[in-house]
Amino acid sequence: MIRRPPRSTHCISSAASDVYKRQVFILTDANFDKTLALGKPVFVNFYAPWCGHCKRLAPAYADLGKSVKESGKEIIIAKIDATANTETKERYKIRGYPTLILLDGSDKSEYSGNRSVDDMLSFLEKNIKVREKLKTKIDRDGKVGGKTEDEANSQTNGTITQKTVGAETSFSINYGRYIIGMLLLIIGVFFPLIYMTCLLYTSPSPRDRTRYRMPSSACKKKKKKK
């Protein structure tokens, strides 16, 4: 078995230049990971050749690639035939066409807006700006905002823990109020009904009342004796 020599950085740089030369770069299972390894945001159109919606999107998507290229932004506008590249399709769980996904490092954002050039450009600019703000630059001392990276991470984790505990406490209080409300409802509605039912079944019937009633003749005799 012949082993191929390791790929040089020159090959990677030439591949990167090839990516940026094209308005819409064509991806496959073979070059997908290599393109992501360039470290640039990649906006991918997962399409099917027979899909009518994909055919209608094609001109606007080509114009999007042209606009991004002319602006000089290092965003890779790409497309991949999901029917022919099933490995990548299954990895991203593509179920409909076209599916537009922005991949930026480990971040993944699916686009669901209007398929016009302006709307897609706004989506790209908004998401990339937000991620650039979140990715705070680490200085030479390994500090983020005057703190070490470990301190910054621990502070972030502490904030997340506090929010989680606060949410759990709020849920417990609301759940307790719900239980108390249900108990009051049961007491206020069902208890009177139970009480009235008990009275109905325990009170003597009219027939029983006449059975124990004293005859009128006996009452007259008692009056005479008095």
C-alpha cells in the first residue's frame, strides 16, 4: 500500500485561495471538512438537483456569492448536492431542500428567512458580528478583559449556575402556588357538594317522619288529663 505524503501548508493555502476565487464553492463529502478547517465562516446551501425551490434559489444564491466576494469579507458561500453526498447530509440531519446553514467553528445557525440577497446578507452580517463580539481577544498574558482565561471561564460558569438555581427556585415557588390553589379549589367547590350530599342521605324521608309522628287523638287525651 502506497502512503501519500502529508499535505503541506502550501497546499492548504492554495486550496483556500481556490475557495475565495469562486463566487459559490462546490462542496462534497471529500472536501467538506477541509473547507471547515480553513477557519472561516461557511454558508452552505444543501440542495437537491430535482428540487424546484432550489432551482428558484440558485440565481439569488449566486448573486449572494458575488456580493460577498466583492465586499472582501472572508465568508465562504458554498453549496452541496445532498442527494449525492449522503455522509454530510446525515451528519447535519438534512430533511428538506433547500436547507441553508451557517457554520462558524463549532457554531451552527440555520437560516429560515426570506431567500433574497439582502435578507441573506443581513443574516450573515448579524450572526458573524455577534460571534466576533463573543469571541473576546486573548492578550499575550492569556487574560480576557484583565482576567486569566480560567478566571473568566469560572466567572461565566458561576453566572450560569446562579441563573440555573434561580430558575429552579422560581419553578418550585410557582409549583407550590399551583398546588395550594388546587387545594383551595377542591375545598371551596367539592367540600360543599360532599356536605350537601351527606345531609341529603342522612336526613329522614317524609315517610319516616309520619311514622314517628304522634296521633292527634293521643294529643287530645293528654290535654284533657292536664
